Amino acid sequence: MRVKLNEKKLFGECLVEIIGTAILLFFGTSVVANIMIVNVNLDWWGLGVTMAIYITGGVSGAHINPAVTVGSASVGDFPWKKVFPYIISQILGAFIYRSRNNIFY
């Protein structure tokens, strides 16, 4: 069975979305943990978003959020056939990050 180039590309894009979502959540929960535990607001949320965009932007467009994916498809900037795989990948990235970090919950 041969896999088409487009399917390989979509798989890579989805894999990068998983990684980007996990990076975004890592920095986001770190900011919340600093506020809750140490009462220090380091405000690294912007750094997390920036790193996730730089890492994933060249491959998948750095959606890293289902709202961005649906919004881009709604205005015609993103094909609807990729919306479902992207959203599943973003949810997987969130679950992978969440399962690794149960210390604060």
C-alpha cells in the first residue's frame, strides 16, 4: 500500500500541531502555577505562544487552537478537509500534556 505525498504532509502537519499545543499549554500552566503557588506573575504566556508559533508555523501554520482552525476555514484561508484532523491533533496535544503533568491538579 502506497501513501500519497499529501497524506504524509497532513500527518506531519498534525504531528506538529500536537507538539505546538503541548508547548503552549506548558507555558500557560507554568504561568498559572507561578501565580497560584509563589504569587509571582512571570507573564510567560506570550513567550509560550511565540515559541509554539516559531516551532510549528513553517509546517502547519501554527493554529495550535481549534478556534483558530475553524476561524481560518470559515473565512476561506484553510481547507475544510483538514479541519477535523487538525482539531483532533490539538486535542491530543492537550491530553498528552495534561497526562504528563498531574502535579497541580
